[in-house]
Amino acid sequence: MIDLDNGYRLSTDPKAMQIEAIHAYLARSYWSTGIPLSTVRIAVANSIGVGVFNDGEQVGFGRVTTDRATFAYLADVYVLEDHQGQGLAQAMVKALHDHPELQGLRRWMLATSDAHGVYEKLGWTQVTDAAPFMQRHFPDVYR
């Protein structure tokens, strides 16, 4: 655990992640409404995650799915509403940027509807040429 200046603690230890707390937020988020707990368990287990903790409770989370050589996808970054506005999301993303297993990657990607400013402060830019990018998207998979 790393103590942050504002009394919060940050960890990238997979054993520190509180899966039920992560699931409780993600299941009500706009990007994964209704996601099953079993799916969250698998996603967290197969990712490099970071959490923020306050008084022993997880109040924020983010994760990267990656091949650890060329590519990373940043996903599921959140901070509980009562803890927002304190730089916690930026601290988590920076911890992932600095993670030893994520150095030398050629491309990082993410999708967000409402947090562009958080990521721009950390060097992220919008895709300027979306033409090469394609997707298979199943928005109702958890319903």
C-alpha cells in the first residue's frame, strides 16, 4: 500500500482488491450496468488493477488489460461519489502508467463518455483518426 497525501491508500496488490465493492459500483455504472459478480471476478483476475482505500474500504478502482508487451486497454476507472474531486482517479491512472509490467508499450487505449479531462491531464489525447479502429460491441450482454 502507498499512502497518498490526503489520507487515502493506493494499492496494486491483487489480494487487496475488494471484488464485492468493485462489483457494487460497476453493476450500476453507465458502462457495465448489471454486470454479474462472476464476470467482475474474472475481469479483475485477468487484469492489472489498482485500488484506492479509505479506512480499509475500497473507494476507487481501475484496471488494465494487456499483453504486457505492446498494448494496454484502460478500463473500469471509478471513484465513489463521496470521494471524488481529490485527485484519486489521476493517482490510480498514474500508478498504472508507472507499473513495471506496463513499460515500453506502443499503445494504450480507453473509452470514456465523461472523464476526458482526467485523462488529458495525464497525457492522453483523443483518437484523431478513428478510421483504422473497429469494434465488436454487445451493449446488452449483461441484461
